[in-house]
Amino acid sequence: MNPDSDLLLSIKDLKVHFVGDGPVAKAVDGVCVQVHRGQTVCIVGESGCGKTVTALATLGLLKQPPAVIAGGSIAFDGLKMLEMTPSQLREVRGSRISMIFQEPMTSLNPVFTIGDQVAEAMTAHKQLNEDQLKKRVIELLTDVGIVDADHRMGDYPHQLSGGQRQRVMIAMALACEPDLIIADEPTTALDVTVQAQILALLKALKQKKNMALQYITHDLGVVAAIADQVYVMYAGLVVEQGPAHAIFSNARHPYTLALLDSLPTKEKRGKRLYSIPGSVPHPAYRPVGCPFHPRCSSKRSFCETDFPAMCDYGEGHRARCPVLFDAQAGEGGA
Amino acid sequence: MNKAEKGLLRVEGLKKYFPVRRGFFQRVASHVKAVDGVDFSISSNQTLGLVGESGCGKSTVARLILRLLPPDGGSVRFDGQDITAMTERTFKPMRKRIQMIFQDPYSSLNPRMTVAQSIRDGVRMAGIKDKTKQRDRVGQLLEMVGMPAVSAGRYPHEFSGGQRQRVGIARALSVSPQLILCDEPISALDVSIQAQIINLLKDLQQALGLSYLFISHDLNVVSYICDHVCVMFRGRIVESAPADLLFEKPLHPYTLKLLDAVPETAVVGWSPRIDGTEKQTQAEYGCAFGSQCPDVEEFCKKAPAPMVDVGGGHLVRCWKAAETHRTF
């Protein structure tokens, strides 16, 4: 593990609840995530498991109310993000942490040219004159692989393809050379070949600028491709975390195992795909005990009542399932 | 490829050009060749995969088969009859035998109609006039796709994406079709839900003897579900082979590029062999893939490559690949 001086983002026991007319929806319920400098951390899980809410809370982008930060802390390079004023947050957002959103079609403004939009963050955070700004925009667009950038910077979003728009989003995120980029499913809407290009691009830029990347996705293929550390989330909780190779070769939570089993591959041809029965519980009606127990294939009777503790497998690999932990310990002892 | 008589659906030389209009008088300046001579056939109880990037014309092919768009050339034969030559009146009964499942379960269901109403339209079209029988059939269809009977009276917004896709499938089944065109049916869904829908499609195929045209850009899914795969590039099929053959021994450089781009869970720390810059300039190449091909030769510029059979039902549209891999 890296020494603590490299620790860039530390989310501790974060709880985000949504208060409305009905019962309180506990979208994020005690999540701990650590991101070190130069690292790629992937957060995996199905829709509704709290991945995006965690990211939005980190950036102070949640609308409060309805959202309520019910507990926990977020420290970014020594700054306490949850206690900052909106103007202090604005200083950090866009310059030291930036975000790439899922839908490039909806997150780009259709009435401004892409050059203007890439330049916007720099005008807000850096003192640059017009020539320097233009030079930097062209440099950024070239960096993300947009050919003929000095002409294309005058284009409007509708003149670009989906992949190009996502590249523009990345250029915007990179504009102030942030320490951390949070990417929320940036390639979900794209073709495999374009996805491969974007992933390669993020990897290369990350190395060049020693940035950290927090990558949110439900695609385990992508996770295997880029992750150093993986966090698997289910129903507002981290159920398994660890180095990527440990998660893929030795998953120790039934949910992670089920996700891996449900992927169609050519090796599984002719066999029936494993599909997790039921669906993700609504955050307001979470089952007692282990939140995964109604869908779990290795459930024991105590899973219905006892909240599972994190079990440590060493090297930072931890999983919230005592059943599989005991099973492995039993094998080891015998 | 299959013998002509055997194929349930046979597509030959299918073409669709969209005009590009320019200038004050909106003169036709050029054409976008969305589908440019596509041939394939699907026999009954078979799944044919159509793979390619967005804009390669795969969805247009589905629309042409269903006559949602008029073709500019070629023929579509369903069960021996040429659909393209039919009048709308004679085609109407055929449409019951070919149905479609769309990508986006959110926008393909009418938000103001209950699930039962959406499905009942199809049931009525299938010739069931009696109201009680219609209701029974709707219940039966919902059960087939694994939805509880109480869901009949609910509206689409009350369901999750996976459930909505099940309703879409039930609606397609309501007229008892033989062929279902699936246009990216699972790409909008979560991983665990994808597995459920894939299993459902496979079960229905076995129970009802359906044929599928499975359009997707996800090669993992295609390798799992399809019997035969066609890879499309710029309106043309560049490689066509039985699924196991295609994934074991891909020949066309474009297929290789696609396969390379798929991140696999088996390989931690994968890196694609794809360069980051986009080359969109279409040079004076004969072969459409020439400008992006890593091992392009001088003769590739001369003429477009023909489809060559390299044995075992494996066809490839590449001079070099065909030359080096011919098995007879």
C-alpha cells in the first residue's frame, strides 16, 4: 500500500439520506473510500446502489434538501469538503477535482462552442490572457485526440460525434490539471472501439500528469482494464474492496461473485447464465441484517438478523461476508 | 451460408442510400450509403448476430426488413416470399410474423397505456376477438416473460428497466411471430438484469422455436447468444461466420480491431492496440477499411475487396486475409 502521505481523497463512513414524504431513503449508508495519488479507483455496482450519490457528495453537488448528509467525513488533501462554504467549494471544484459526467449530450451546453466551454474553467480559476487561453484550449483538445483542434474549437456540440463530445468533456475536466478526476460512467453510451480509445486516453493522461482517477461504472470489463483498486457497492454499502487482481481472481462476496458469473462470454456458450434473483432493494426499504441476503445463494440463518462485518483477507482486500470468510478459514485450518 | 430454401429470412444485396441535400435548392449533393449491398440469411430457430459500431447501418438493416424504410435495392425474402415487392396490403399479415424489440424500454412503451393495453393491441391483431380470451392471452404472455399477473393494470413508469424490457418482449410475442429483430435489447440495462433478459430470450427461443436477428455492439453478448455472426462496417458485411469460428479465428482486420477493443474480466490491466487519434479522412481506397487498416497494401487501394469463402461457412471481405487463410 502507498504511504499515507499519498492519500488524496478519504471518504469516511459517509451517510447520505434523502428525506421526502415517505420513509427516509438511505442512498449511501456508511461508505469508506480512499483514493491515493496516481491511482485508479473503480466503484462498481448496479443502478441505485449509491455510486453516483457518493461522487456528487464528494464534490458538494447534492441538492440539500432533499439530500441530507447524515454523517461521516470527506477529506480531500487535508480539506474538509463537507464543512466548506459554497465559495470555498467553487475554488476546489474544476481546479483540483473535476468530474466527467455520463451523458456528454446533456452536459455540454448546445449554444456555446466547445472552445468556449473548455476555456470556461480556466477563466474561472487561472489568470490567462486571451492568447494563452486559446493556445491552452488547442493543446487540451489535441491532447484528448481531436484532430485539427484550432478549427474544431469553433464547433458546437451538435457538430461532433458521441465519442468526440466525450473527449471534449475530458478536455474540460483536464483544463486546470486537477489532482483528482471523478468519472461517472463516461463510456457507457459509447461504442467499444471509442470506449477503448477513451480508456487508453485516460490511462495515458493519468500517467503523464500523475492524476488520480475515481471511475464509476457497472461494466466489470472496464474495471478489469483500468482499475488499481476496486470498491463493489450494493445498497448504499461497500460490500467488497481490494486490489483489482484480488477482486477478479479471488472475489469473496457473493454479490461480486454473482456479478462476475452473470457476464456472458463465449466460454459460457450453451450454459445458462447465472442471474441474480430479485432486484436491488429500494433504499427506503432495506432488509434487516445483510442487505444482500434475500438474493444470496450462500445465505445462512444469521444473515437475516446480523449486520455483516468487514472481513479482512490481507493486502487491503476486504469483504462484508462472514459466511465465505468462515468457509475459507475452515479450509485453511483443515 | 445456408441454402436458399432453408432460410426463413434471406436478405440479398440490400441497399439504402440517404440523400445529402445542400444549397439553396436543396439539391442532392451526395448519398450516405447506410446499407450498401448486405447479404445474409437466418434459418428457423437460429440466432444471427449483427455487430458493428454506431452508424455502420445495423439498425437500418432491421428497419428495411420490417419495411419501416423503403430499400433502394436488393431483396428481402421471408419464408420464400419477396417482402420488398409486396404492396402494403399484402405485407400487413407478414408483419405479424416479424416483430421487433427496441433498445430503449423507456421510450418504446406508451406511457399513457397500461401494460395490458399495450399488449392487447397485438393480441387483437393476432385475431383474438373475445374480450375474456384477450385478457387470458395477455396474462399468459406476461407469465411467459416472467412478469406477475398483477402488473397488467400498471403503467410503464412503475417498472424498472429490466421489467419494461420484458413487457416489450411480451408485446412482440403477442402476435406469435417467427422472427424477432432485437435492436440492442440489453445495452440499456444493468449487468445483472442483462443476464436475466438473455436467459429469457434463450428460453423463449427454445419454447417457441423463434429466430432472432440480434443487433449489438457488445461482442461478449454476441459470442454467448448467437449461432452465426455478421460483422458490419460502413454499410457492408466484412466478415460472416459461425460464432465459434469467428471468435476463434477472426480474419478481417476490422473484426480484430473490434475484438481488441473489448475489455475482458479475465485480463486485468488490458490495453487496447488502438491509436487514440481519429482518422476520418476517406482516402481514394478501394477497400472501405483501407484508411484505418494496420496492414494495408498497395493493391487494397485498387478495388473493393470481394466476399471470399475461406471454408466452413466463413466469409471475409479482405484480399489479404482471404489469400492467407484459404483452406481449400
